[in-house]
Amino acid sequence: MKASRASGLPDPYSRIKLFADLSAATLQFRKNLTPVTTTLRDHNIAYRWGYPAKLLIHYRDALHAIPTLELGIAKLQSWGLQMPEVHRHLPSKVPRLSPEWTVN
């Protein structure tokens, strides 16, 4: 997305804008994982978002899939990474993406 905004497209395409189309549940999931992603950035650890909603962390030559905030915090603790005090609280409600969602 960043590359598409930075590149200058020739006319008639110069006015085209691209937007990420993410559901409210996905955005909330990502927001709830802020304590984990902030800690990863503070320690220069690469991560990316996976689908369905999960955090994919590249650490110690392995890929770790984190589907919940609780597992993310546990993984950070097992690696000996400390989260800043401001991020230690858990959100009051963590929405779960339903595996039953289907397209008919």
C-alpha cells in the first residue's frame, strides 16, 4: 500500500487510490495485539499479518503463528522479552473470528 501511494502513476491513472479493505473484526483483532506488536518493534523483530487473522512472527530462524493476544504474550514471555508497563493490560473484550463464516 505504501509503495502504491509513493509511486507516481501516469495519466489517466494518477488519480486512482488504493485502500485496504479489512473487516471491523480484523481491525479490532490487530488493535488488540498492539502490546505484542509494539514489543516486537521495540526489539526489532520482524512480523506480518496472516489470514485468517493471526500474527506471523519471524524469530530465531522460525515462523511463529499467534492467533490470540494471550498466546502472543505467553510467547514473548517465553522468549524473555519484556512488554512496556503501559501495554501490560489486556483489552476488556477480545473478539474471536468465527470459523463458521462462509460465503453462500
